[in-house]
Amino acid sequence: MSVIKILKSTLFRKIIMSLTGLFIAFFLIIHLAGNLQLLLPFDRAHMQYNWYSHLLSSNILIEIIAILLYISFLVHIFNSIFITYENYKSNGTGLKKDTRGKISSWFSRNMGILGVIILLFLIIHLRDYWYLYKFKELPLDEQGNKDIFLIVYESFKQGWFVIIYIISFIALGFHLAHGIWSAFRTLGVYNKWYIKASKYLGIGFAILLCLAFALIPTIIYFQNL
């Protein structure tokens, strides 16, 4: 098989999906560690979160990792679109009863829908925070760092935004629960015990991570009622 055919193959695309997905999942752990600083006492959270944001934007190593992350997101998204389209074509368009529900979970059959919800949230998230921090003039805090903390904190005081945030992380949770297990299987974990372990690992990771993300704006919202 030629290199071009390998690069175009569905298996290769699924391997790339798995690798980029696991990399993004690892990033989410780091991102959560940063967001948890928002729950510190207000003044300490204010200074520390801005310092943390400045560190991320001024360290060359972190900037390189950020570029890899952006590439991973784009590759993951485009590959998911391609694989979803290929699956649609292979399933055919004829009228037939769908019996996949008997042998697969709802979220495993609707990864595309969950992905769209996550993508829409990602666009909103990048516009509200990343774009403002990178390309807009923001007021500085007492340490001379851009004051992104107040923007994040104020957004979490809005009920409608918190609801969108929670819904998005519920979608991400379902996406991760299947995605992590599927990634390990695609990368060659065929042992029956390991497959079962990776399935529960994915579910546990998805619940803990997304619950923690969703609790941060929820706590801040109710603290400011």
C-alpha cells in the first residue's frame, strides 16, 4: 500500500483522532488546574490567576505546546468530520431499522452531535477569553499583568452563561467517556481486561473532569447571588 493511500485510509485517520484526542484530554487536566485557582479567596485568586495567565502567554515552551494544541484541535475536528461522513456513506441511505442501540451506547452513536456542541462552545470560549487576552487591550492588575480574571469572574456571575457552560461540559463528558476508550482500542489495546479497564477509566475521567469544570462557574454564580 502506498504512503498516500495509508494517509487517506480511515484507520490512519482514526489513529490520528486517537492521538490528538488523548493530547487534548491531557491539556484539559492542565486547564482545569488553572481554573481551580478561581475558587481561591477573591483577592488571592485575582492576582494568582492573572499571574498564571501571563506565565502561559510568555513562556516559549508553553507557546510551542499551545501551537501543537491548536493543530491538534483542527486535525481532530477535520478528521471527525471526514470519519462521520465516511460512516454515513457506508451505512447507506436506504430505509432500514436501526438496531445499533442494542449493542452500543447512545453517546457512541452520536459523537458527531456531541462534537458540534463542543465546537460551538469552543468558539464562544475562545472569543470571550483567548481572543480578548491575545488581541485586545485589557486593564492591568497591581502586578502589571493583563486582568483576564475579572472578565472570567464576571462571566461566571451570569446565569445564562453558566447554563451554557454546564451543558457544554455534559456534552464533553459523554464525548470523553466514549472517546478515551475508543482511542485505546484504536491504538491496539485488544486485551479483554485492558479494554474493560480503559472503558471505566474513560467514564471515570470524563465524570471527574467535567464535573470539576462545571462546578467552578456554578460555585462562583451562587456565591454572588
